[in-house]
Amino acid sequence: MKTRRTIATTLLIGLALTGATRAETLSYADAVTKLAQDCGADIKKFCHGLNLGNGRIADCLQKNAAKISPVCVGTITTVLTSISQREQAQAAYAGVCKHDIAQLCSSVKGDGYRLACLIKAEKRVGKACNQAITDAGWR
Amino acid sequence: MTKISSLLLTLLVAASMAPDFAAAQEVSEQRIVLGLGKLVGAAPLIDIAILRQEAMDGGGVAMASLPNWGKIAKLPQMVVEIDFENDSVMIKPESYRSLGLIADALHHPNLWAYKFLIVGHSSSTGSDKHNLELSEKRAAAIGEILSTTFAVDPERLYAVGVGEYFPIDGSKGDSASNRRVQLVNLGVFTTP
């Protein structure tokens, strides 16, 4: 918990300053777990009758920002930022790792097996591709 | 019973539908990826309307014994327990993690070529018709959450509700285990 808080804080500060700090991205599971932990009570109190999906919970929490707990307010930012970072890394993976795949894993068929090949060849894979795999949460 | 809130994730690998159904396992994204990824052979064509009708007409017989559901039963799948508010499509925050785990798995390269069927179930409390509708709405809600909050391509997701027609354990029709949501790997589709 403490570690996650630290990561979250680092992430926020990093973004606030330059946007350049690389923090570990959260998985969807960890992100929404954090949301449930820090905002669960507020969700039940202020967003009763609303379901997750289509931004309803995030919208409701933001609408009630003045009333919800400060921890929850911080968590929303962290969670949204982290999810979008991971999504970006996943979307960028194919392009970023194209060269590494051609060099090291060209004979391997199938996206899953190719990724496994790149992970195995970590030491020979380029920095950008390694970082993309890490940020995508696939390691 | 107050233990409804406990999250139970049961992983069902391949075709073995019956005995270990209730055995709770520690579930991780990796486990979902591995469990759902074991697809051998071509996936059958899926017609949601036929599946729904077959479930209604089947009236509580084992899923595997029905012609179309029998094919589904053979596909890699897992069962996730999602806690909904009573008689509602509202998912309790306690179950957000389960959805997140599914989403992480569906975003993994091992699974991203596959399409999935979300099967909603319900308890047997209340009328058949009501339960069928509720389970439909719950399956659809999960599809919506996965495709919006968790950015899974909606083209990859199918949802169907089967109400109380396929209970895990007939003697405990109202048990939390019948609020389960089943996720089936339908295989790689080349959309017609």
C-alpha cells in the first residue's frame, strides 16, 4: 500500500513538473482496486444508482469533487493517468518493437509467442522496446 | 448470508464444466491469460438468439448436453463472481478488481486476437423471465464496462444472459455462486 502510494505520488509530481518522469504504470486491476479502496465509500454515497462504464463513476465523482474525500480526488487523477499511460504503451508496442521483432523473433508466429520471445531476449532487445513492454504491463 | 461480498474467482480451464466449479483459486491476470488462451481447433459460429432460446427451452439441463451450448462448453473459459447490488445491474466497487483483471488479460497479446462471450447468470429467486432479463442486462453491463472503462474493442465481445437456467448447484439456486459471470473464448474470428 505504502509503495503504491509512493508510486502514485511520484507519478503525480512527475506529471505536474514535466510529464517526463517514468513511473511504473498500473494495471487495470490495480487501478480500479485503488479506486474501489479510496473511493468506494464516496461511490456508494454520491453515485448510488450509477454503474461503472462509459465514464459514469468518474464523472459523478468529479461532479461531487467538493464533497468527496481528498484521498479519492487524488486517486481519480492517478488512476486515469496510469490507465492512459498503459494504454498508450500497449498501442505503441507494435511500432516500437517492430525492429526488435524483425531482428530477434522473425521466425516466431503469433503475437503472444512473439512477445514471449522478446521477453526472453530482453538483454538483446532495444531500450525503447523493453520500456514499452514494461509500461504495457506485459513483463 | 453475509459472505456475498467475498470475491470468488473460479478458473475453469477448457471443457471440464462440472466438479471443481466451486473451488476458489487465487486468480491473477497471468492465470486468466493462460486459462483462456488454450484454444484448440476452430471456434463454432455463435448466434446469441439461438443460445438464449436454447437456454430457455433447455430448462435447467446441463449446459454441455445442449447442441449449441455443448459447443460453448468445450471452449476455454473461466467463471468470475461479480457482486451486483441485489436485483440490479450495479456492480459493487468490491468487484471492480475482477473486471480489471479480465480487462488486463484481454489486453495481453496472448488473447488480443480472440473474441469472447460473456454469459450472465442469476439466482433462482424470482420469476424465470425476470431472472433472464436481469442476467441479460448484467452480461451487457459487463460488456459495456470492458469496452468503455477498460478499452476492450466492443467487436470482440458478445453478451448473453441465461438467467437461472444453468445453475451451478441446483440445490442452492439462490447462492451467490449463481451470480456468476462466465467468460468464454470464442476463438479468432474473421468477421464476415
